[in-house]
Amino acid sequence: MPILTGMPGQKLWVGSVYGLVRYKEKEEFYKKQMVEAGCEVGKEATSKDLVWIGMDANSVMNETLDMVMVGGDEKEKSIREKKLVKNGEPFRAWVDWMELQDVWRGRNVDKKGIPG
């Protein structure tokens, strides 16, 4: 349920999401459940409305700037980093589809950061 912002005709839609970790689950989650949720908001939200989604996506948005926190030897780290980048594909596709903006990255364009 949205809340009024004080601007005439504008509502704020707030959501919180915890992204799944495994790729197959994540693919289903973003391609089906999150698309359905986006469509539900889209049915009622207008172009004046704001949608704010806070999330721990367990995904990497920008593989050159976002750090991946993994343990193990260098070979194991490399394998796990590649998996995390691949795991981010459904999430990034959903972000593009929803036309979302990464507020943190927008303010920290070149800063290396931890994903999520």
C-alpha cells in the first residue's frame, strides 16, 4: 500500500527485498516473482509516483567496481567470483526492465564497493 508524499497526486511505494543466493532460484525469483510484483505496482502507480526498493540482492551490479567477499585460495575465489557475476544476470535484467536507478552507485560512480 503506497503512502502520500505531500505532492499533489504523488504516492511513494516502498519495498524491501532479500535476493536469493542460488542461480536457479534467483533466475526464477527475478524472472517470475519480481516481474509479477513490478506489474502489480505498475497497475496502480502513476508516472508521478516514486518507487523505493531497498534490497540485499546477493548479486553484483557492476563486476568491475563491486567487490565480492569470498574466502578460500585464489583458484576457489576466482570460481566463486565468476559464479557471483553470472548470478547477477537475472537481477540486472530485472533492474533494467523496472528502469530502476542504483542511488548509491549514482552518488559513488567510480568508488569500489561491496555489493548488496
